[in-house]
Amino acid sequence: MTDQELQQLVEQLSLEYFGRKFIHKAYFNPRLRTTGGRYLLKSHNIEINKKSYELFGIDELRGIILHELCHYHLHIQGKGYKHRDKDFRDLLTKVGAPRYCSRIEENIRKYNKMIHLYECLSCKQQYPRKRRIDVSKYRCGKCYGFLEKINVPMKK
């Protein structure tokens, strides 16, 4: 599916389910990893994760589009468009849009890895981290000792 076909599908679903036109852009964003799509508040555009479509098919794509269109139409109307707002939850149930999309497991595993382990040289307190830290800048929170990076085999 191309961006133009996606744009047509979004416009069609907007008219069919909401009775309103979608006058902004909808396109695939290859940088989206852990979310099915997102509605951009400033530009009013909708970005969709192409991987969700490729893995789960057209039904999943329709659900993601309907979810993002709920954000879009409520925001344009000045109503509660956030996940916690009653207007949003009511509109989701009205149009049959899912609250969450299916999880892309390969990306979830990649982002949840612990890859850096630091240990205090004095008290042996360990600090697992997803990001590297500068050991010359940070100290142990327990005894204020110096930290050292420990090489740990990566999890699969």
C-alpha cells in the first residue's frame, strides 16, 4: 500500500464513520516502532506504522486509522481528544475503534533489553541501565563511591 492509497482509505473511513471530511495528510512513517500510529496536534496529520499493516493486515490498519481519526475529529472540534477523556472513549466505542493496537513483538524485545551494567567499586551496588552513563560524572547513590562498567552478555 502506498501513501496515496492510505490517504484515500483515511478519507473514506472519515466520511463513512464520522460523516466529516479529513482534509489533512495521512502517510506511513517508517521510524515508528512501538506504536501503530499517531495524530500530530500541530499539523493535524496522521502517521501510520507500515509494519503494523504488513504484519497484521487491513483490519488492523482500519482499527488504527479509526483510532487516530477519533483523536483528529475531537481535537478539531475542541473536545477531549486524549486517551483519558470521556469524549474520546465514547467516540471509540461508537465507531468500534480499538483502544490499543496489536504489539509488534520484535520491536518490543529490542527496546526492552538491558545492555549496560554498572557496579560501585566500594559497596558493589549494581545499576542496570538501558543507556550508557559517564562514570566520571556519576557516583553511587548508596555510598557515593566510583562506578565501573561491567561487561554483560546481551539478552536474546
